[in-house]
Amino acid sequence: MQRGADGGSITRRAPGPDDPLRIAYLTYRGKPHVGGQGVYTRHLTKALADLGHHVEVLSGQPYPILDERVPLVKLPSLDIYNDHFPMRMPGLWELKTWMDAAEVTAFSMGTFPEPLAFSLRAWDHLKARVSEFDLVQDNQCLGYGLLGIERAGLPILGTIHHPITVDRRIEMEHAETRYQRYAKARWYAFTKMQTRVAKRLRRIITVSQNSFDDICRTHGVSPERLYVVPVGVDPELFRPLEGVERRPRQIISTASADVAMKGQRFLLEALAKLRTEYPDLHLILIGRLKEGSAAQRTIEELDLADAVEFVSGVTDERIVELYNESACAVVPSLYEGFSLPAIEAMSTGCPLVATTGGALPEVAGPDGETCFAVPPADSDALAAGIRRALDNPEGAARIGAAGRTRVIDRWTWRNTALRTVEHYRALLAEPAGS
């Protein structure tokens, strides 16, 4: 017997050790093809459904693409950061609930409001449905509303791919002016909330040992409450394609976020250097070019408009084709908590050039064996790594094949789902006050 949000009693069944579980899965945004949250959400929930569990996804915009067996509950935000008119100020007529007021207030104070506002909407929605679920999995939100959900009677398994406190540090280090540093500090003020919430969750999973260490260090989470469950890939979807030939002067990367941590500027600088040797070198960026973004300014500064092609809104199958057509894939990040783009590229057999930022060495493996590894934040080194792949296609092909073997031996979504379910059951077995 548990107490609901109104103080009344709630009867909830205790699932047996082999019973299917009923999971409310929270993701405050779920962009389908770029950005790890949407990809993780889509494939993990499908794998959980494959195992026989019932999963409902609660999400704000952009909404994830889900398997037909996984219901989507839309909890719309004010969509302040939409692709067409980012940073818009909502009109007063749009504020229909106290959660809307909380979102626009946080935005007016200069911080990123979505994690807080979404967590409050999730709490408001779930407090009337406590008896319908066994537990909640939170995907990187870490908003104050989670504490209300737990008080309402639903245990929460937290998921932190990497602590956003690392993003904050890197963005602050790359701020060019005092005002930019001040603006970044305001923007990332929500990470203080995430630290407070993370420290109060009973069980959290993360995706790599590197992220484990950073979460303990920057969020102050006890190591006894934190566990590593790597993400996965579908090796039957992300696979080498027969009859598709590599284009010797095409390289591919992703453009999931226009932030310093993703290292896009260093990739574009490397491309400009390499174009002096390979004038027809072409970069495919999976993602959308944002007007006024740092990427757009860098492309204009380096005169690369005819050398960079952004591809968005395409299917996973088309992305697989692009990997198979490219001479190499590049992950130029200064830091990654894991890197889904890396293992997706490797799973197709596409030779990978990756930095050693964050958890990338855990993922990509040894230099010269399963990837071409280079130090982060170094456009000369990145250009040299890409050059190694371009100048030795036979060696690159061997590295690509070894990379696929590394991925399918270690990371599948089924394995991720099985290990996640182990933590669901462990959480349910713990006393509520532990």
C-alpha cells in the first residue's frame, strides 16, 4: 500500500520476478535521427517491447519516432526552441497552465527551461496514473518534478548519458567574451537543479565508465547508486550494403547540436585544410543547418558552402546508405558520454575517425585497429586522421570491418534492454526509503 499525491492510499501490484513490467518512460525531447536522446528512446523502448514489457513514452517536442507497440503521450512544451523560430518569446495567450508559466519564467531568466517544465508536466500527468505503472525511467531530464513523481508513489530509474555540467564547463572555456561567459552561465543554471535531483535518486544508470566518473565528480552522486549500462545499435539495420561503393572523396559526420563540445568548428577547419590537397572533398552532415549558428558562420568564413551538405529528415535506411557511400565517418567531439553516431558508423563498416574526447576511446577502440584516433580540439590532428583514411582505402576498409566486429560483439539494443530491466527489478526490490 502506498500514498498518492492527495494523501489517499493506492493499491499497486508487486510484479513477480518474471512478470512483464509497466514502464512510464520520460524524455523531455526526442529528435528522431540526430541527438542521442531520441535515438536511445526509440531503440530502447522497442527492445523493451520485444522482451514483452509495456512501455509508454511521455515526451515534449520534438517528439520521438516510436515502434507501433509503444504509445506516445505528448506533453507539449511552449516549443521555445523549435527549428523554425528558436528563442521565441511565447505570447501571454499561450500560457494556459502553471507549468507554462514556470517554463516562460525560467526562459525569461536566461536559463534552458525544458527539463524543469517537462518534469512538472510529467508529474502533473502521472500523479493520476500511479496505479497504471510499476516504475518510471527518466531520460536525462532530472527536473524537480521527478521528486513529486516519487512522492506520488512511483520509483524512478534515472538515466544520465553524461552530465550536462561537462557541457557547461566546455562552453564556458570557449566563451570569447565576458558577456558570452555570463550568458552561458545563465543558460546552464538548470544543471544545479539536475545535480540536486540526481543526488536524491535511488538508482541511476549511465552509458560508460567515463560518464560514471564524471557523474560522481560533478553531480556528487554516490557510486553505490550508479551503474553502467552501455547503449546499443541494431546491427541488422546498420550494416554493410552489398553493391554500394564508397566515394573516395566523401566523408560524413553528424550535426546534432551547435555547441562547442561537438567540435564542429575543428571538423570544418580540418575540411578547409584538406581541400587544398583534395579540392573535391565533400562533407555530409546529418542534421539541419541553423540560421545564424556558429556552424553557418564558420562555413562562410572558410568558404566551404560548396563542400558541405546538410541532410535532415531522412530515414535510418538512407543514413545507412550514406555511411556505406562515405570514405570515412568523423566524430570530432571534444567530449562524448558514449557516442551513438560512432557505433552506428562502425556497425556499417564505415572507417571511423574519432577524437579521444570523453568516452570515445572506450567506444571506438585502439587507434589503427578499429578506428583512426586523434586528440580533441586539434584541427591539424583531425585533418591528419582523415588523411590516413583517404590515402589508404584498403587499410581503412580493414579498420572498418574490425570496427563492425567490435560493435556487434559488445553493443546491441537487446543487451541494453536486458541490463536495463535488471535495474528496474533491482529498484523495485529496494525499500522505498533506501
